[in-house]
Amino acid sequence: MPFSSVFPRPLRLRALVLASISCAISPTQAENWPQWRGPRNDGVSLETGLPTTWSATENVVWKTSLPGPAGATPVVWGDRIFLTSAKGNELVLISLNTDGKILWERKLGDGDQVVRGDEGNSASPSPSTDGKHVWAMLGTGELACFDFDGNEIWKFNLQDRYGKFDIQFGMTSTPVLDGDRLYVQLLHTGYYLLAALNKNTGEDIWKHERQSDAKAECEHSYASPVLYRDGDNEFLLVHGADYVTAHSLKDGSEIFRCGGLNPEGKYNMTLRFVASPVAAEGLVVVPSAKNGPVLGLSVHAKGDITKSAEGHIWRRDENTPDVPSPLVYDGLVYLCRENGILICLDAKTGKEYYMERTHSQRHRASPVYADGKIYLMARDGVSTVVKAGKKFEVLATNDIGEAVSASPVISNGRIYLRTYDSLVAIGKK
């Protein structure tokens, strides 16, 4: 496929809209944010007219206190918001309206695990919604479905069904909702599983045991699966245990795989993947970790392309992200390093346009695009708004005044920031 057709105008990204949440909209209309990384599972919003500046008081429409910390992003559908949270030792699902009022709270489980000091806990996977039901997963393995009134539809523990988790910092992968299915990725010591569940019942549709020769901590993946769909070409990307693999939606069988993310000659026994891949039209951007390589792969790859040039579009070997996932928009790839350095690459070639520092603090949230801007969020609550494009330009630096590890969420003219203390709605008053 020629690159002229691979990277057409930005609005062609609509070809990737997930079947369960697709809707024809114009950029001036509101969008739902139904799961982690938004309506197209890529961190891109088509909304305009959003605030560029805010503070703990400026452009704050409302602020609602939460019962405990979490890294899960909220999801938004219409006038409803859902998020998971710790509440002491309990783990809960909370429903709010878009006026910031808590409507209901449901206990999902016990046994919150705080990891790496202040880095995360068992309420790290984000919920998903289709406008009628909401699905929530916890690092403890609890997976449940509720209707919008808070009635439980089904619930079970993934560890009871598939075996005990053996993963150092908890199972933080967020399932992908698509049509009548919920895709779950569980990669940990000794077991690498991909499963498709019936979203209405929680029952298995199929499960696929993925193969890997990863060792030690490299077997652990904190990344989330990603769906690619463009016409007849569709697959699910699974990232972790030294490989990225693409799988058939029909039965989970493997379409292609690529390693080389943890070189054999200097194998890093602690190279666990946290950042998830991102799929744009014709391109899969695959991160690794700890300053390892980032790959640009073709969506038409087949078989094992680890040691083959086939399917490889470009490769970047250093100055790469660890936790934040890549962002692709309008033929450009944005990589946010954990130290706040933002990198802009050409999506066709991997050519670097700039590598510039934003805010010098830890960045765990993934960048989000909207309204010609890239929104970055640091752990200390400082966000940097950068103008999208090949030239680096900081438009604003904003401090919400609270610790944050969740990615920003954009819906209906507002930016939602989930801090360790609160849910904050940023918008024009």
C-alpha cells in the first residue's frame, strides 16, 4: 500500500472506529469517551473549543472528592461517568453524572495492593461502557458488568477461571470492548493468555495461549490490548513477554509477531512492557521499555517478522518512552518519555522532527490529542499543552495541585482529570 494512502487526512482516522461505539460525527459535535484511550482506542479526540489553560480554580467547572487513589481513567457516555477507585482496602466502581454528583458506588472486591510506593494500585485498569452497561476489571482479577443503575449483571474472578496471577506489580491491563465482545490480555510468569468473552454473560467465546520464550520479569506485561480495524483487515494487538503479536478476532490465532524488543545479546531480565501499542491507518507503533526500541510496523505483516525486514517500516533505538503509550495523529507520532521529554516523528519514516523537554517530572499518563493540541500530564499534577505539528511550541503549563497518574479524558467539551484525590472537570464556565 503506498504511503499516500496509508496516511491521508486526519479525519480518515474514523476508519478505525470500534464497531461497538462507532458514530458519524463532525469535529464540532460531542464525543463519548467509552474506554481507555477514547472512542478509537488511540488517545485522539475530534472535539474542538477546549480550554488550553486551567489551575486548581481557573476553568474548573466542578471538583468531586474520591474515596481513594487510582490510576484508572474515567469513562464518559452522555451524562454519565464511571471510574474505579480504592476505598481503604476495598475496591469500588463509582458512577457520577456530568454535574459531578456521585450517583452510586458498588464494591467490586477487597485487597488493594499499593505498588512502588505511590506509583499505582489494584484500581489501575480502566472501565469500559457501551451506553447501557459498564464493565470494570481490577488488578485482583475481579471482572464485573453492571447496568447504568448499578445493578450487577455478572461477575467473576479471572484468577479463579484462568489460574493465579504471578506478576510483580499487579494485573493492570485494561480489557478492550468491541461489539458483543470483551477482549482480555493476561501475560504473567508461566502463562500468556488472550481471551474473548461474551460481554453480556462473561462466558468464554474463545481463548488463545500465546507462545513466548521470555524470562524472569520480562514475562510480565502491564500493557493493554489494542484493536485495529480498517475495512477487511482487522486484528487484536497483544504486547508483552518480549513480543508484540496480532491475533484473529475470529479465534485468537496468531497473524504476525515481532520480537527484537529485548535483544538476545544484551538481554534485560527486567524489561517488562507497560506502554501499549497504538494503531493508525496502515501503521502499528510498538513501544518497549526502559529506553528500548520503538518500532513502526505494517498492518499487513504476516508470520514471524522478528529477523526479517518484511513488515518493518522504521525503528527508533533510543530516547524512547517507558510508561506513556504513543500517540499518532495527522501523519505524526508523539512519544512522551518518563522525564517529560516529548518527541515528534514522521509516521512514514520515523524521522525525528524534534525532541524537547516539557515539564521535568515523572510522566506516567499517556498523551492525548484534541483541537490541534497535545495534552501531557505529569505525576505532580502539572499538565503541558503543546501545539500539534512538526514544530515544538508549548501553549500552556497548568497545575491542578494534586498528584495524577491517569491519562486525561475528553468528552462533551470538557477535559476530565482524575487525580489521587478528586475527579476534576475542566471546561469553559
